[in-house]
Amino acid sequence: MNRILVIRGGAIGDFILTLPALKSLREANPDSQIDLLGYKHIAELANNRFYANGVRSIEYAPLSRFFAKDSELSSELKNYFAGFDLVISYLFDPDQIFESNLRRCGVREFVRGPAKIDQGTHAARQLVEPMEQLGLKVETLAAKLYPSANDRQFAREFLQDCTQPMVALHPGSGNERKNWPLQNWIDLGDSLLGSLSFQGSILIVCGEADATRTGRLRLIWSNPRVRFAENLTLPHLAAMLEHGTFVGHDSGISHLAAAAGANCILLFGPTDPAIWAPQGENVRIMQAPGGDLRGLTVEIVQNAISTNFNW
């Protein structure tokens, strides 16, 4: 096949859970043009970074017509879709209206992927199913990112004054119920900074959704050993986490850290790690008793860090 399009919306974690599927597709088609249609700031993780040759935004306004039956379709998008030999879509399309409109454009081979994850099997296992329908072999369900040389250069410059080893803490997530109490993060950071066996630095990972939490941490830690990585692009952040230790929740950034290769300690509360946790030998899951993260003490998490990474 010369040209393949993968359509994948969803949040950061959803996209990264799809990388094992994309890996099997790329390995089976090493010389093909593979494009992604998705949220550009997320799909950029794969753009010219092994998986894809190009990315287009799923938020392009004329695309909305493809979700309406018998609508007048953009001629520019009709030509765009007609240029692909294979389209694989993970979009929610229960009445197959989007698929029918793509077929009107001349798309002949169209494969549907799961738009929603069912209970019972790991999300990555469900997301590789369309590739298996195509007869492709899936070697692993552990996602992997491939930062570019420019990504790594940015990381080196950002972290050049940080002492090693580095522990990255991400105290937020997309859901307050999945968050460890903020005071626990403060106590964990204080414990690390005061430990004779840890002479490294702490990187606080934060985005817009974490502003309230990280604002408090900024007031508490005016320490040169603490650096804040705020609102970075995802490829730059992935390169920054590549060789460090990461502690976080069930979140997209935890999936990012695991796929980048960080040694991860991930705190799970009400969600099921058997379905949603990143896969890989570099990941350790700490499940809160009864799904209540208040049941995970600072000492338990600190011991997990020091035991796993032998400071």
C-alpha cells in the first residue's frame, strides 16, 4: 500500500494506547505514507517520529459535514480522502454515516477500530484488533515513543542545570477522584529533598488543568533543586522524561512517561489498571485499597521509589 490514513481522536492516553497498533502498521508498511487525522497537539507525538509522515487536524470545520447523512462534502476533503489506499478509523460512528461519506469519496478499503473501550481486556489489546483484522502481527502492547533529535536537544537545554538523578512528579489528572491528596505530594517532595540518599532534582510536570495544584507547590518549593515543566509540547515533555523516574496518577501524562521510557510509579484509585494502566517492564502500579487514594501513604510511595531505583 502506498498511502494509509489512521483517524484517531481522543485524549492523550487514548492516543498513546493506540501506538502498539500503529507500530504494527508501520512495521508491516515501512515504505508507505502513513498520515494521522487527529488532535494535532497530541498526534504530533507520532509525526515524523517513526509512526507517521504527516498529521492533519480533526478539528477542521468542513470535516463536520462528513458526520451528516447525504450532506454536501468539501471537494478538498473528498480529494484528500480519495488519495488513500486504506483508511482505519477509531471514530464513534454508530450509524456508519462517516464511513458511508468516505466511501462516497472513493475510499474502498475502510477498517473500523473500537471507538469505546469495553470492560474485560486491556485497552491496548482492544485497539490492536483492526490491525489483526488486516493480518498484521502485534509484538507488544507496551507503547513506545521516539523523540526526535530536536526534542532531545530541547530537553538537554531545559534540564542542563538539574542535578541527577531526576524524579518527575505529576500531581494532577483529568479527574479529581483519580488524584492523590495534594498534601501527600508535598510531603513526598519534602521527603525526597531532605533525604541524604537522594541528592538529585525534582521536576514538577504541569499543564493548564493542574494550575491550582502546581500554583501551591510553587509557593512552597523555591528550591533550586525543583524545576517546573509547565505547558510544554508533548514531544518535548516526552524527551524530558525519557531517562528519569516518574510518579503520577492514571493520566495521559503517565502514559506519555511510560511510553517515553521513564521508570514509572503510578497511583491508581477508582480506575482499573488491568484495563487502563500503561504496559511495560518500566511500570509499577500501586493500587489504592478500596479504590480510595487516601489509603496510599507517603511512606508506601517513597519506599516504592527507593526500592525500585536503589538510591
